[in-house]
Amino acid sequence: MSTKRQFLKLGVALSLGLAAFGLTGVAEAWEPKKPIQFVIMAGKGGGADKMARLLQSVVEKNKWSSKPLSPINKPGGSGAEALVHLKNAKDPDHTIMVTLNSFYTTPMRQPKLGVDITKFTPVARMAEDTFLLWVNKDSGITNVDQFVAAAKKAGNNWIMAGTGKLQEDQLLTDFLNAAYGLNMKYIPYKGGGKVAKQLAGNHANSTVNNPSEQEGFYAAGTTVALAGFTDNRLEMFPDAPTFKELGKDFVYYMQRSVVGAPGMSADAAAYYKALFAKVFKSPEWAKYRKKKSLQGDLLQGDALMAYWKKERAIHRAMLKKMGAL
Amino acid sequence: MEILGHLLDGFLVAFEPLNLLLVVIGVAVGLFIGAMPGLGSVNGVAILLPMTFLVPPTSAVIFLAAIYYGAMYGGAISSIMLGIPGASTAVATTFDGRPMALKGLADKALIAAALASFFGGTISILLFTGFAPALAHVALDFGDPEIFALMLLAFATFVGLGGDDIPKTIFSICIGLVFSSVGMDIISGEPRLVFFDIIGFMHGINFLVLAIGIYGIGEMMWTIEVTRGNPKMSEAVVTVERTVSALRELLSTWKTALMGSVLGFFVGILPAAGATPGSLMAYGVAKMTSRKPEEFGKGEVAGVVAPEAANNAASTGAMLPMLTLGIPGSPTTAILLGGMVIWGLTPGPRLFLDETEFVWGLTASLYAANLFAVVINICFIPVFLWMLKMPFTVLAPIIFVLCLVGGYAPTQDMHDIWLMLGFGVGGYLLRKLDYPLAPAVLAIVLGPIAEPALRQSLMISNGDFSIFVTRPISGPITIIAIILIFLPVFQFIRKRSKKNAEAGSI
Amino acid sequence: MRRAELVTAVLMAAFSIYLMWKSAELEVGWVPDEGPGGGAWPFWLAAVMLACTVWIIINWFRKSTAPAQSTARYMDSYAMNMFLLVGGGLFVMIGLVHFIGMYGAIPIFLVYYLRILGRHSWTLTLSTSIGAPVVVFFFFDIAMRIDLPKGYLEPLFFPLYDIFL
């Protein structure tokens, strides 16, 4: 019985391998020689971690890589530890990382690290995560106007919970404060899940969570999405307008990208690019993107580097405005 | 009645051959992962997560729950046998489990731990079955002031833990709390206490690095020195007679076990708390309510029963907010949550309505996992005891090697290994001068929960401390905690003045 | 023992002061409307540590604790030997990991400990020294997917990866 099943598995693996071979059509030039270090720039259980483990499992399930991706979380210093680890990687051909927007801000805020992100190897932008403005249902608020009125009335006692200090959530809070003349109090928490819980328990008045962080409470009707920081309305939240529609031209995304260590050989980079392009096209990834309202197309190579440079300039300007640089 | 019907359906799911097989394998794997110093249920669940995509979601979560349960049992094994807590949840088990093993009562300690875990597991699953959706909302009511009050209570139940030397005990608590603040200050967003700009301090000082250093290296060196390299701890044997007498003695601790189970379950439900504070508080309460508190720390069986019942109960409790609200109560449940999302299940209140097969299959498999864990665990006790019979010069280097790989596994950073050696040597030198070290280990676990909660609370209240006593839940907890903290101080002063009075009269 | 108690207390006092100074890189005072600053928690706890060491030193002068009264040597010759041989062995093993990886350092440490310190037979020594790394490899590298450091011995593992991963 078990040998039979093993044969079956072998057969499936072989045919999949052949299919992959047929698709790429080129003889594999470079193959990993050992397990690939898959650094995650965030802690266990968070959004980036969940996504990284999904990517790993898609690769593993389809046997697209001859050696496994072995994930390691390096959340220290808002990603500083992960960036330095990549910069100093002894074997850049076997070191890749899942990254987010602290990829731009952390090297700016901690210049002592000596990290230059343009030296890193762009592999693939897998998605852009979105942000929405959320309130608890008990507040009775259903649109941005009511939100602004309530927050204005509460003044400094209006609590906005967010992830980390001087990171995405605070950038958005500062935008809202400036755009609507509010004085909300920003309280940093350690992860998006904790933030979502503060709102659901009525310990905070509003948040700017990703859809994936709020989906459970949203589905249960505990929390309400008021508006999105996106270009177009999200399929999952048809009633939430974008801030663009409301006349405030502000769009903000969180990149979900895979980056290679600086100094990675061109052959290895090509291998990872092909690997993650395959993952991007997989039905599992498409399903996950849809479920989490992820946006953004696949970006690779020079296009991804150009995107980083553009985003870095935007973040530098934002941090300067906040007085954090 | 409806619940019973669902549960029956659940058992039919759990006892499908594939699921039953997964429960048995999961428990056995979990037991070994948990018994390994440095690896706990988080590692087991995280690492085996990708392998579960081969089976249907219900089977997958049953498998992971079995690993989770097995690892909770396994944590006690390394606490008792090696004196190294395999995970933070098993710290309190070392306090009395280790002395029991040194007295040649390792078999009794292991049986006590296994049965207490079983008891705690059973009580908590009963509570889970009966009250799951209703209890979930308790978790949401806990904001920052409540969490800080709870941490205060955890410390309070532990004031009596240290030795007789008060300044050294306070010193130990404080150094643990200071070490826990190394890394990133999330409130100000600044790196903090990054000594000599060494990048490895950026991720903070992992609890396991301190615990393995102190218990795995420092305590081992101390044992070698004190016993001149020949400790006698291999006398435990398993005989029917001994087992029966152990069971008889265990029967008398049922009240402690019940207290530990209920306390553990409720603390486990609360987000951010998890099983570690639950087991510590159960130990503290057991000591406080015991008729012979002076026996605690010297090998009292109730000191093993209380934390073990509590940590297993808490691990079930932690699943509750995860399933019903999508809030993980511990790192392990956070990973389980991630898994559920990947399988296409959305945790939240609707889960109990939409996915009844999944929910009740899981609940039933918790009963099954609990039963198999206790059976497998007890069957392995002779094997563990045989390991202890090895000469110490064989056991010691193997433990050191386990510490090395176990210390490396969580962060995969050699920096942490050097730090571990430093803590081991420092711990050994301080241990010789009667500095109690357990408070430091506790402090490094609770510190990262307590400090942000304190500061976030004060931000909410604009810096007003009254927030801790004026809120309906945090108020009573804070007041009880403060009374408990000052109780020993009053006792100490009274004893002092009595002594002085006596001295004066002579 | 008596002298060691005082020396340790003074060293710990110095360490507390260092921690306070290091914590003061962040705001240690009260931020209006916010509560304590980022450095306050470690700063004031280190201050309590300092107070405790002063208390320990006072106890030392009053000879009110056991270590402050004891006339035994802090480190007798057995303790010193053990400390150097065991602690030194661990130090060398960890150092070696950087060069020859876990799988080079562990067997060397086991041979050193079992044969030289433990005086066990070569059969036991070699079977343990070879068995332990094999078990560790299959448990950590293969089953748990935790890539332990290999140092310069890494190329030797490539064929193993090809077979087992």
C-alpha cells in the first residue's frame, strides 16, 4: 500500500517536473545546492510571515525547487537585523528574503547600518497589500464624514491603534490628521493582529489595518471598513469608497516582495525569478490574492528596482515631513 | 443537547482511520519536539505546517493540534529530567520537578506531570466544549490596563519564589526585566540597549537563550561541582508498587489540579497571556494555599501538578479566541491561525456556524489527543529513566550538545549561542553566591508583555495611573496584586520586630 | 567566599550603572500625556538593581547572609579545574562552530569530554561521537528543516542534501 502510494507520488513528481521542464523549455543552468535561506523580515504569525509560509508551501507542494526553502524570522529592529543579515550573507546565491515597506524606511532611519537597498537583487514583487480605515460597529459610524465629525469632537482622546512607530500605520494616521484637521492619538502595537483586536474590543476608536488582519471581525460584523487608501474600490468592500473619490488624493500600498542578497550571481537570480514567476501564476497564489484583496502585478528585475527607487523617494519625503529624519 | 450531538459527530470525524493515525503520530512527534530543550510547540507546529497541505483541512488541524498537545506534555520531560525548561510554559515545572528527580523520584514526577496534564487537558476541553462561543468575548474585554494588571498579579503570586535573601531576589527580577527590554522599543520605535552596537541584540534577548544558559549550562556546572561529578539521581525505578503509591499520593492533589486547570484555562483564553503566566500563577497559588508551603521548591508533588495542569488547560484555552475571534492567544495558535487561513477557513464567530464539521472534529480530536498523549507519555517513562541511568560524564556532554543545537534553532544566530554561554557562566558564578535565578527567567518572559501594556495604558489615559484601578476588570485585579505583593513585606517586618523584641528581652 | 560576595556585588553595581547609562540613550523621564519614555523601564529597574547591590554590600558588612560569613574558598581547586575544563571545552566548541560547523565541533567536543574528562572506553566514545551528530542531522537538518551551520565543511553536505532533501 505504502510503496504503491510512493510510486504514485514519484510519478506525480516526475510528471510535474517534466511539465515544468517543458514550460521553461531551457536546460536548468543553475540549481540550488543546499536549502535556501528564506529570511522573513517580520515576526512569527504576522501578515508577512503567513505569506512567506504560503509561498514556501506552494513551492514545496509543487516540487518546483530541488532544495527546500527554509524560513527564518528576523524581525529585530524593524527589519534592520534581516537587512544586515542579507547584506553580510556568506552565500548570497542561497539567501533570499520576503520584504515589506520597512525595506525603505529602516535604512533611512538607521543610517548606521550602512544598508544600500539598490545593491540588493530584485527578484519579484508578488503583491501590494492595501490599507483601509476601520471603526468598530458599536460606534455607529458608517462613512468618513461621520468619522471626521466624531474624531474632531473627541480631539486628543480619539485613539488610533497601529503597528509600530513611524511605520506605515502612523504615516496614514498623520495623513488623516493633516487632511481632515484631526488630532487623533496614535498608539503603537506590536503587530497587525493585536491592532485589529484593540478595535474589536473597543479599546481603540479606529485603525488602518490590511484587509487580511480585519477579515475575521469584518465577516462577523464587528468592524466596518470606511474607506480605502487605494486607486480603485476593492472587490471585497464595495461600499467603502477610496479616499481619491472623497477628494483626498492619497494612495498607499504595502509591497510584498521577494529580494535576493546583494552580490547574488546572475544565474541564481534568474533561477529565483523564474521560480517566483511560477508561484505568482499558481492557482494557490491567485486564490490567496483574491481572498486578501491583494493588488499589484508581478514586477521583476529592473522594473522592480525602479519601483523601489520611486517608493524610497516617496517614503523619504513622508518621513521628512513627519520630522523623523 | 445540541452540543452533545455535535460532539458525537465530531468523534466520528476524529476516529476516521486517517485522523486517528495523524493524532497518534502528531502526539509522538510533539512529545519529542517538546522534550528537546530549545524546541517547543511553536517550532513543531511552524515547521510541520507546510506538510499538512497533503491532507484535508480538518485532518491537518487535527494533526497540528496533536503536535501542540504532545509538545505541551513533552515540555515537562526536559524540565524534570534535565532541569532545563524546554519552553517557557514549562519553567514552573522545573521548580519542583527537578528536585524530585534529584531525590530519585523522577518516575513519580513524570507520572504526576503526565496525569496532571491529562487532568488539565480534560477539564479545559470540557470547558471548551460547553462555553466556547460565550467565553470568547471575555478575551475581547481585556485591553492594555487589564493585561498589565494580570501581569502584576502573575508577579505577585511569585514574590515568595526567591530565596531568603531579599535584595538578591529583587536584583534577579530586575535584571530579567531589564534584559527583556533589549532590542526594539515599539512605542518610540528606537533601538534600545543594543550593547556595543552588536546587531544580534536587535532581536532582543530570547527567553530560551537565558533559560538554556542558566539551566542547561550554569546549573549543570553547579551540579558537577557540588556532586564532584557524580550526582546520584539515577535511583528511580518503575515498579508497580511505586506507581501505585505515587498514584495514591496524586489523588490527594486533586484540588490543586482542579485549581490549576481552571486558572490555566481562563488565563489561556486571554490574548497576550498564553500558557506561561497561567502555569506560573497556578504554581504561586498552589504554594500560597498549601498547608506546607516550605516544601515547595524542594520536591513537592503539588508543585509539579499545578503548573502542568495549568499549562495544558491554557493551551486549550488559547485555541478558543483563535477559533471564535481569530485572535491568537499564543505564538503557537498564531501559526495555527495562519494555517487555517491557508486551508481556506476563516476563523471568527461564523466558524462555529459555517464549519461545524471542522470545529467539532477538532474538539473531539482534542479529547483523543489528550488521551493518546497521556498513554504514550507513560509508556515512555521507563525509556526516560533509562536515559538518566547513564553515567553523568556521558549525560553531561550530550546535554551540552543539546543546548548548543537547541539554543541555535529558534533564531539561527551564533550570537545567541555566545550569549547563552555567557549567561551560563554568569549564572553559575552567581548561583554559588545564593543569587536566585528563577525570578530572572520569569521576568524575561513576562517583561515584554508587561512593559508595552503599561505604557500603552498610560498613553490612553494621558499619563494617569488611576486607569488601572478605575476600570471594572483591571481594578480588582490590580488591588489583589498589590495586596499580595506587600503581604510578604508585612510578614517580614512583623517577623523582624518579633525577633528584635525577643533579642531585646534576652 | 566572603571576598567573592563583595567583589560580585561591586561588579554588579558597576553593571547596573552601565545599564542605566545605556538606557539613558532614550528618554528616561516622563513624557507629558504619554507616560514614561522609551528608556524609563530599563533605567529605573537598573536603578533598583543598583540599590539592591548597595543593600547586599550593607549585608556584607553586617555579615547577615551565609556567603558573607562563609570562610570557604569561593572556587576550590576542584571547582576551578571543572570550570576551566568544562567551560573551556564549551568555549572552544562554540568557537569551532564558526570554522568547521556544528558537525565538526560536536564530535570533537564529545571525544574530548567522553574520553579525556570521562575516561570512557573508545567504543562508547566513538559510537556516541558519531551517533550524536547523525541523529542531530536527521532531526534538525532533514526533519525540522533547520539549517545548522556547516562552516568550511559545507561542500561535504551537498551529496547528503541531494539524497535526503
